[in-house]
Amino acid sequence: MNYKNINKVALVAILLIAFGLPLVIRSATYLHILVLLFFYAYLTTSWNLVGGFAGVLPLGHAAFVGIGAYTSTILFLQYGISPWIGMLVGGVLATIAGILIGLPTFKMRGAYFALATIAFAEGFRVIVENIDYIGPFKINGPRGLQIPPLDIGLANFMFASKEPYYYIILIMLVAVVVLTYVISRSKLGYYLNAGGEEPEAAMALGVNVARAKLIAMAMSSFLTAMAGTFYAQFTLYIHPKSIISLDLSFEIAFIALIGGRGSIAGPILGALLLRPVGDFSRIYFGDTLPGMHLIIFGLVLILVMHYQPRGLQEPLTRLYNNLIRRITHNTTGR
Amino acid sequence: MVLLEVRGMTKEFGGLRAIDSLDLTIEKGQIFGLIGPNGAGKSTAFNCIAGAFAPTAGVITFNNETINGQKPWNLCKKGLARTFQIVKPFASKSVLYNVMVASFATTNSRQVAEEKAIKVLESLNFADKKDILSSNLTIADRKRLEIARALATEPKLLLLDEVMAGLRPNEVDEMVEVLKKIREQGTTIFVIEHIMRAIMALSDRIVVIQFGKKIAEGTPKEIANNENVIKAYLGEDYVAA
Ligand SMILES: Nc1ncnc2c1ncn2[C@@H]1O[C@H](COP(=O)(O)OP(=O)(O)OP(=O)(O)O)[C@@H](O)[C@H]1O
Ligand SMILES: [Mg+2]
């Protein structure tokens, strides 16, 4: 067996395990934790399109989650439109928002871009928190929106058990990872990496850097908003603090930086590591020290940045490659 | 046939006039040299021509089209490529990746881009290093990577900013041969260089600038014997003596 074949086998094995897990894990609590883990892996992978490949640090992606969640929920509650359609409408609105933010900010350097995205997301949260209606649409301010689970079924994106949600978010995750892989090997992927690393050189070589970043931002916002709809349907209750919070934006960035931004495996590895840490900290410190998980993430980030500035993805990939080399060596050498 | 024509090009930074109404004409197929003391404005001239800066005044005509103020990526697609005096590799990427970014200028297909990149690397005797991380290259190889990337965009005119600085004498000779070969394959070359031996051996024609102004123009032989040039490089006393 050669290297490529082993990779394929490993990939199939991981997919089989992921799709088979609900057959083994029957506890709703554990499934819930896994759903959120995939949800964060999905969010971070979507974020990575712009935050990883394009070399900027967006810190306001919660706004897109919020746009997705509120759009589909309002359309469903007020007009009976299926959340599946609402998901696409939310995606389009988030894309427009993403482009409007990107246009003036992508020319900014480093910290200014990050601050601008924070300002946008916080502004959006404050608005949602303080108004009850936008035109005919009921937002309901800080109280948020509740979706009554009356018509359960696929058409309404509502289920009585966790399994369907598990499979939906898993499929969404696989799809966005495949998309990332395809983009990273395409002209756009090369242009994003080049523009992120050395914009002047990239421009001289024919790369319209700002345009590539805008395209990445548009895709990233669309995909992020879709996760917002998923979250709304999963919890059936959304309010500004839960989905438009800085916490959420920061957690995505933490997962990306610790896992390895700009890589395909990084966001997944980051979520695998940080989500359980976060969950335990919320269980044990949730009452006494809320926000403890962010402090822990901060500490982990400092350690990782010090020893592995390109994220955990790098040493783990090296380990994996060594392992495979040893296996192939043993089988061919016998 | 005229490929590049610069008329009255001026570039000011605040109060400093880095280029002062510069004129020059480059014919297709030439190797055209630009020399001058440190800070004379050579790189600034390149930056204006390649679209990195908009010139304060003047007209730049490339391939019968006025190109003032056009964006660098559009100029690149029109056949104007440049290297940077201070090399700018995509450091976290391999040599091949670096060159592929450039070869995507003329194709959307990854496979075509890769084939083109490898061809360019082979023509520069560089293909054996294609998988090396560009941050691990020697200075000579980084300069070579700058050229490889610029070539991979399939330029009509190649602007080379001190690609021989920091090279050992034998590497300079090698580079001279490489540039001659590039010209033979049909690319016009506009080159800034401090190494006189190289620029004299290469150029069909040379322009000398000082304080942003042209002080001499001619064949290498004419330049070598020009009094203004000797003054600019060696000071008044030398000529008087
Ligand atoms: N972006 C800039 N902003 C302000 N001043 C600049 C800028 N770029 C160059 N200058 C100034 O313009 C003048 C010409 O600089 P330039 O880099 O073009 O010289 P050069 O001939 O390429 O010199 P060298 O041989 O050292 O490379 C210098 O005085 C320099 O300080
Ligand atoms: Mg210079």
C-alpha cells in the first residue's frame, strides 16, 4: 500500500466512525455535545476561508450567525416559510453584509481590520437587543425568539431526537471541508494565500488581492449564516446574547488559531480539542466563574503560539506522516 | 518597434522629487539598462511603470497603450512583469507554489499552471528545487525565484531590479547568461543593476540617472566614456585630476 492509498483508507475510516457514532452513543447529552462540536468545526472551517487563507483576522463572524438565525426564524414564524429556504435567504443577506464590511476594511492592515469587524458585530448585536421590530419583522429585542416545536419533520427542519441534527451538521461539515479543499487547490486558493502573505508581490504577479479577499468573505459569510439557521433549529430558541456575542466570534478565532489557521485539518482539530475543554469548564465553573473557558482558551493559545506558531495541525500532520512512513516501510521491507 | 515609451515622468514624495521628468524609449527585443547612484530614483521609476505608484506627471505608453495609473495586476496581464529589489517570496510556500501563483495569470487551470511553472523552472535550471520552502532558499536562489515568478506571467517586458546584488562573481556570470537566454526567447528586458561588469556586458542601451534626472544615455561604450557619468559615480575631483 502506498501513501495515497493509506490516506484514502484513513479518510474513509474517519468518515465511517463519524457517521456510525450515533449507533453507539445513545445518550442525548453526548450527542448534543458532539453536535455542538461539529457546529464549531463547521463555523471555524467557514471562517478559515477568509481568516485563514486570506491572512486577515475577522473577529465578528457572530454577526453572520445572527443574520442566518434571525432570518430563517422570522421567515418561519411570521410567514411559515421552511427554514431550509430561510437558510438560503439568510445566506444571501449575510453575503451582502460581508461584502459591505469587506469593501472598506480589506485595505486596512492587521489590527484595524480585526477591530472594524468587532465593531460591526457588536453594533449589530446592540441594535438587535434594543429594538422589537424592523419594519414588519418581529425581532423581539433581548428576549429573543422561540420556535414552538409543533410541526416536527424534515420539511420544517425540526426533529424530536438529536440524531437527525447530528447527521445534518455532519454533512454540512463534510461539505464545507470538501469545498475548502477544492478552493485551496484552485486559482482562488493560490491567490488568497499569495495576497495574504505578500500583497505587493501578489499584485505584481497579476493578483487582484482585494477582489480575492472579497470573494472569500462572501463565501465565508454565506456559509456562516447557514450555521446560524442550523443553530436556531437545533435549540429552537435564539437571543442576541447566545448567537451574536463576541464570545462566539472569539471562540471561532481561538479554535482556528490553536488548530492551525489556513490549513484544512486545523479547524477540526481545534474544535476537537477546545470544545470538550470548554464544555467541562462550563459544567464545573459555569456558576462560579462564567467565562472561565475563554481564560483557558487564552492560556492554551499562548502555549500553542509559543511552541507551534502554525497551530497543532503541524506537529500532528508530521506525526501522522511519520507513522504512515513506518507502516509503508514495514510492509514493503517485510 | 517601440515597446515602452516614457515621456516627462515625474514622481514626488511630499517635497522630494524622486523622478524628474524622465524620458526613455525601449525597443522590442532590447536589453535596456538603468543605472545611477544609490537613491537616484531607479526603483521608483520601476514602481511607476509597473503601476505600484501613480506617477505625479508624465505619460507612460506600453505596447501602444497609455498605462498611467493602471493597477499592477492589470499591467501584469498585459505583459508587464517586475521583480522586487528586496525579494518578496511567499515564504511559507514551496518554490513551485510561488511560481504557480504567477502562472495562474494566463490560465484558470491548476494543471496548466503547474506545467507552465515547471517549464519556467526548468529553463532557469531551478526545477530540482521546486519542492523547497522558499524561506529556506539562498539569496541567489531567492533572486532566481523572483525572476522565475515574473517569467511565469509570460511577460512582453520584464523589469529586473538588481537581481544580481549579493551574488558571487560566478553566480553573476551565470545570471548574465540566463538573462541573455530570456531575451533570445523573445522577452524584452529593462534592468537596474549596480554591477557594472554585468550591465555593460548585457545592455544594448543604457540610461543613467542621478537625483531623478537623466544625465546620460547611449551604448555601454558611450556610457563608460561619458564625463557626466564618471562625475556622478566618482565625484568631480576624479575628472579634474
Ligand atoms: N515610498 C516612498 N516614500 C517616500 N520616499 C521614497 C519612497 N520610495 C523611495 N523614496 C525616496 O526616493 C528616492 C529614490 O529612491 P529609490 O529607491 O527609487 O532609489 P534607487 O535608485 O532605487 O536606489 P538604490 O540603488 O539604493 O536601490 C530616495 O530618496 C528614497 O528615499
Ligand atoms: Mg533601488
